[in-house]
Amino acid sequence: MTALNIGIAGGGIGGLTAAIALRRGGHQVTVYEQAPQWMRVGADVNLTPNVVRALDGFHNSIGARIRREGAQPTFRISRDWDTGHETSRLGMGNVAEQQYGAPQVTIHRADLLAALAAEVPADCVQFGKRIRSLSQTASGVSLSFEDGAAVSHDVVIGADGIHSRVRAALFGEESPRFTGVVSYRSVVPTDRVRGVPEIEAFTKWWGPSPDVQIVTFPLNQGRETFVFATTGQPSWTEESWTTAGDVNELREVYRQFHPDARKLLDACESVMKSALYEREPLAHWSVGRVTLLGDACHPMLPFMAQGAGMAIEDAVVLGRALAPIAEMAPAPDSGTPIEAALKRYEAARRERTAKIQIGSRGNQWMRGPGNADWVYGYDAWNAPLQ
């Protein structure tokens, strides 16, 4: 086993999971995060059974911690926006545990990040590091930062999100596309919406058009309820993708929804409004000793709740691909053992993530009865590495 010196651009969910997976394989890892420190930003993360199972595979405290601090929805339910008619129902909780080996866990993003960060030594993370440029040779990769610092690594992983500087260095600048859809996000005390039937479930209210929907599920051990709603909007002129919204505007958009759905919106005291952006699936993720992970290579709309999950799965498979690097004999067309390992990782992940990217865009996932096994039953620890 030859340990590699690996740099990870981005200290979000995918970057930290990759750090855990790569350190588990014996590699030296440094995470470069542009924020000045860990901050409690964002809102929910929906960890479906395939994702919780991936985290459980590390055999550390992450799985127990997210179960303790998050919530476990009882069902995944779809309802019609006006009549409330139930169009599909999947058992989660114990049912998912029995069927897929793990439950669904819904948790605040900051709590998940804290659980991941606890497994990465503090001296492995450098804050305030925004990448300026990247270059590589046959023997290594050089990163330079906006603060003037420069480092070299055997391998670099771009886990730096939809605005990835690593992606731009590999494939050129390209702006993500505004989808014409905006979202409203709010968190309310569950006690204020106890009258809504099955408030402990993950419920999606399907609107009169694919762009219009309301999703709710429990957070914080069920003490809070997350509300996520989307609607069409022709343009986005705000400087930021996320801004403070207007609760009255929120209620007006969904005024014709079923009374149970409107009760959830009536309980919202404040709301954030965000633009939803996406990119097309990439044909390739890797160049030489550099590869991409998570939103850097496959940003997706939230309609299958797999954005964070795909980054976590990526990290597990990447860790597996790089773990036996010393024993790998390069294929004739795959270059060095490092390049071959990165290509194996990419080949194992690209088809699945592209399928989920396209499915999320279509926004029909589990609207009616169906089989969720191809998503929830995936095992990142045993998926084939070609």
C-alpha cells in the first residue's frame, strides 16, 4: 500500500466524507475550505436509506449521531395538491431498515457537517482557502490560492460545489443554468402544525404543474418541521441565489392548495427564497490526477432528494477506488495507477448520477406507486468497480 498525499477542494458534505473515506484507506488528506470557519448555514438534508447505509459503512460514530440528532420519517407520501388524495406511500423508518439496511434520516445540514467534521482531525482542514488556479504534471498537482499560498499534492479532488474552481480548471468556465424555478424554505415548530395529518412523515404535495409543489418532513428529533415549496419564475435578478422571502407571497402562491397544506404555510413566520440552478451531466469527471465529486460534477435539482446523497456515495466509491492503489496494474489505455483508479471511480458513478440528475429534472419520482429499490437499495460499499 502506497499512501498518497491528497488535497480536497471544498469542506462541505462531499469533501468531508471524501476525507474520511480516503483517510480510512491510509492516505494523507488536506481539506481546503474557502469559508473562514464552520458555520451553521443552510437548512435540511434528506438522507435516504442508500445514503445512511453509506455513512454506516464507516463503522464510526456518524450513523449513531445523525440518528440521534435528526428525525426518521415514518413514510414517504405523495398527495394531490387540491384534493389531498394519496397517490403513493412508501414505508420508511423500521420498514426501510428491514428492506434496505438503513432508515431515512432528515437532519439540519449543519448537524450533518458537525458529525462528519468530528471524524476529520482539525489539522487536516485549512479554512479561508479559495482556489485561484490549478496545474498538474505527470508527477503531481499544484494548487494556488487567493491568499497567495501554493501547495502540491499527488491527487486533487474537486468537491467545491456547483461553482467549482477545479471543474473550471479542468473543463473551462461555464455558468450554471437558471431553471426558471424558485424555492421557498422555512422551519416551524412541530407543535404549531400538530393538526396536520401524519406530520411525522415525509409528504410531497404535487401541484397543478411540475414546477409547483410543497414538501414537508420532520427535523431535530421531530421537534421542528421543514417546509420546502417550489414554483415557476421567469427570471432571477437577485445578486445572491438565496435571499429573504415574503411569507405572504408564499401563501398567495399556494392559496388554492388543500387546507392541510395551507396550514403548514400559515405556520411559517419567515422564509428564505432561492433560485434553482443546474448543469448538464458531464461526459468526463477526471483529467490526469484530478477528479470531481458531488455538485462539482453533477449538481441536480432537489426533486429526488439525492444531491447530498450522491456526493456521499461518490466519496465512498472514490475511497474504495484509491485504497488499493499500490496493487493496481494500469490498463493499457488508463495511464498510471492513479489515473486508472480515478477512471474506475468515475466509471462506477457516472451512469447512476446522470440518471438521477435527469430524473430530478423530470420531477416525477414516486408521484405514483413504484419501486424505489434502484435508488434506495444501492450499496456504495459493494457496487462494482470496473
